Amino acid sequence: MIDLHTHTLLSDGELIPSELVRRAWAKGYKAIGLTDHVDNSNIDFVLPRLVKVSKVLNNNWPLKVLPGVEITHAPLKEIAGLVKYARKIGAKIVIVHGETVTEPVIPGTNAEAIACRADIVSHPGLILEKDARLAKAMGVCLEITTRRGHSETNKHVIDIALASGAKLVLNTDSHSPDDLIDDVAARDFLLSLGLKDGDIENILANSRSLVEKSIKR
């Protein structure tokens, strides 16, 4: 399992990073992104700590730990600066919290995140096809999520991505240990959405490619 969207108690998750990663390892994870919620108020507090602990864990455990952020509910004009700053201070994965139907995310967030070349737009809700086409052009991945509520629009996201050629990734948006899944559960989840084996392999390959790209940063 490669899961590039999780949260620790540095934002609204339940576990310290070491325990979250240990539990992911026990589930058979090969790579995990620690991507706590940030905006202008806390990025300087959260991200350096994730960078520090990721170095320690990468030196001790076999799975790849990627420090990152999920830029969340930020004003549209602030997203570009936050993406750039996150990369400057050590983020290997930059996610922007997309326009999920379960929260009052600012309209236009999906498009701005893509234009700023975030790595992933998480749970992008009822994303427009024009935004998905831009995601393809920019190399930005759209997220299929196992998280309750956010997952309500997974089929829409899949349909739009397949029509536009945008890349998809599967993440859990884990906030608690019970949210983590193994490879079998991940494949079963994707099959339940009507995806074919070839599509599933492409989605898993997209996650592997993101990990490889992130390691080189």
C-alpha cells in the first residue's frame, strides 16, 4: 500500500507520527505521506516537525516516509505562495484540500491548486472536466478517497478523470489507525467503484511514480 494523504496529532489526527507510521508498516505499507493540515498560521510549526521525524523514521524503518502538507481552506490568492513555501522548507508531498461536497471549500480551489502544480488535489468533489484537463496538462493527480463523506463523489471524480486523461491516486486521508488499509482492501475498494484491472494498475502506478518523484526532490 502507498498512501500519500494521512494526518497526525500535529493537526487533527489521533496519533504521533511514529505510531502512525509503525501501524502503517504493520499493515504492509511501502510508503506513507504525512500531510497534516496547514495554512499561513501553522505551516512553520507543523512541517519542520514532520521533516525531522521523517528523517528519523526513514533511517530506522524500511517503508518510505514522506513529509508533506495538506493546504486546507486557504484563500485562493494564498495557495500559490503556500505551495512554493512548503516545497522550500522540505515538503516532499504537497496536497491541496479540494472542493469536497461535505465542507464549504472556497469555489475555485481545485483550479487554483492545479494551476499551482500541487502534487495532489484531495477529494476534489464535483470537479469540472476543464479542471481535470488542466490537471492532466500540469501533471497533478486527483484523489480517490476511502474517507467517509469525502468519498461520496469518488465515482464522479473517476468518470471525469477517465474522460480527461487526468491521473488518479488512491489515499485514505487517515486520521485514526482504523482508517489505514492494506493492499487487499485497497484493491477491493477500487473494484467496488467499478474500475477495471487495467485502471487499478494505472492508479497504483501513479502513486509509485509520485513517491519516486518525491524522493528526488
